[in-house]
Amino acid sequence: MSRLTVLALVALLAACAPVGAAVVTPVLSTKATPLAAVTATPETRPNSSPAGTPSPSASAGATAARETATASRNAVPPPTTPPSAGSPLIAGCAVLPANNVWNRDVSSLPVHPRSASWLASTSASTVKLHPDFGAYPYGYQLQLVDRSTPRVAVSFYYPDESDAGPYPLTAATPIEPGSDHHAFMLDKDTCVLYELYDVAWNAGRPTAGSGAIFDLRTNALRPAGWTSADAAGLPIIPGVLRYDEVASGVVKHAIRFTVRRTDRSYLWPARHQAGAASDPSLPPMGARFRLKANVDISRFGVQAQVILRAMQRYGLIVADNGSDWFYQGTTDGRWTDALLSELKSVPASWFEAVDESSLMLDPNSGASR
């Protein structure tokens, strides 16, 4: 029916309608303009910390758990009132609720009883911290996507511990060079984070070692014993330093880091282990360390102080096996050589392990007291 015919019918209806009766005017359909996918500043580094090998499980129970967890993560819950207040932000999305353990100040918590042995096993007396980021190709890349970004199925080598997806992975998605081949995508419309390990695009038939989907508006953890795109079964991006937050003067979350050898166990909030041995002198996945309060950081530059202050307040979480005391950030050309040199001068002996067990409300939730 033409536009003129529609308007003529409307006029006829209006003329015939009783006085005071409502006349319903037809709405001519219009096509919505999709939002464009946005890619953040390139951030990739051949991560020196290879992800631990997931523990494949072929049991029907594991498959059912995977399907339930995937359905739960893919569901879009109603908006929540502000668990976001005080949380770090990326593209308007709160990076986990404010009470999530990643965003919890641990500066007043007691020292862990195994602190000394964990420090010794990570060569803390001789090693200095290493910022594993900088200009390309150093660091991680995060691609911002939206509801209009096409989703694809990914074929996993370890499907029983992976979220089925689909994933907003495209030919333009940055894939980390080196051995780990991570890919990270954040849907800025739904605040859902997609992370893949050992991914290859394969001309539109992508494969990956493992994949995990995290709704950043919730405190949900992965099922116990499951890996993610990281050996600890944790999300990676919430623990990565971003240049913009450092430039703003405050980092409000714990930082992801690696150690060479870990125990065959994991501590909350970690969900998976990739240990070299059953040895309590080795830190487990999820172990948290902080810069000691008596360390004077005033001699460092402004941006270095921002990062070191975050290490005092929020600390670092063991998330993968790799070089001792390497911690991660985004690729960004604005990270200066002077800043990175300062950060490389920080001795690991300035740190101590933290006992954060008192913060746990539920072993299956990242929410903290």
C-alpha cells in the first residue's frame, strides 16, 4: 500500500469517527541503523606466561554443567542498581560489581601464613617486577563490539570446560601473537566479556583451546575446576592495567600476574589449577600479594605511583604460569620507556602474600564481604 493511500485512509477514519474518539495513525516502518563495532587501541603482547592446559572431562555431568553455565552466562539479566558504583569502567561498562573481590581493597588484611615460602619459591629475593606491556606488540588487545557484531561458533579443543558461545569474533579481531593467541571482546551494549585462548580465525571457521564468557554485571564464577582463557579459571581483562585509568590517577582493581611454578591447588576466587607439583611452598592459582605498606613510593614518578599504590591497596593475583613476577597491561603507545623502566626497578621482596579468605561470602561467587 502506498504512503498516499495510507494517509487517505487515515483522513477517512478521522472524518467518520465520533467526537472524542481516538484515531490510531499507522507508523511507517524505518530501518534501525546498527552501531559500528569499535576496536580499542591495539594491545597485544606475546605473553610469556603460557596458559595452563585445561583439564578435559568427557562425563555427561561435565557436559550438562557446561550447557547450564553457558545458558546462564548468555542470558541478559535486568539492569542492576549500581553494583557499578566505584567499579572500574571500560566503554561505560562496570568491570565487575564494586563488591567483587577483584575490586576489593586488601591493604588491611592479614599476611598469609605461607607468605615467606611463596616468596622464596618465586625468587622474590633476587627478582624484580616486570611490566609485560608497552607499545605494540607488548600487551593485550581488547576489541569493543556491540549487538550488531556477527557471532560465530568456535570449535574448542577442550569443549567441556569452555562456554559454547557463539562469540563476536571476526576477521578483524586482534589475536595475540606469540604462543598464547588470546582474543578479547567486550560487548559494550550488554557488558559481556568474551575471552579465548589459542584462537585461530581459519578463514571464518575459528578454533580455540578454550573460551569463557563473563557477564561483568554479576559476581558469577566459573564452575569449580574449570579453566578459562587463563590457567586460574579467572577473567583476564579485569586484572589488566589500562593506560587511561593510570592517567586518570587511580587504579581500582587487583592486577593479574604470573609465576613460573604453582601448587596443584587453587584459592578463591580462582577455579582451576595448572600446578607443577603438589607442593605447599609454591603459590596456588588465585594467591594474592600486595606491596608492603611501609614501602615509600614517593620517589617514583606520578604514573608509577598510581600503579604502585594500586599494588598496595588491591594487590596482584596469580593467574597463570609464566615468568616470575610478570604483570600485564594493554598495548598502548602512550606507555613511556621512562615509566616502564621505573616499574622494572621494583623488587619482588617488597611484597607479601595476603590471606583474603575472610572476604569470601560464597565459594561460588566473586562477591566479597
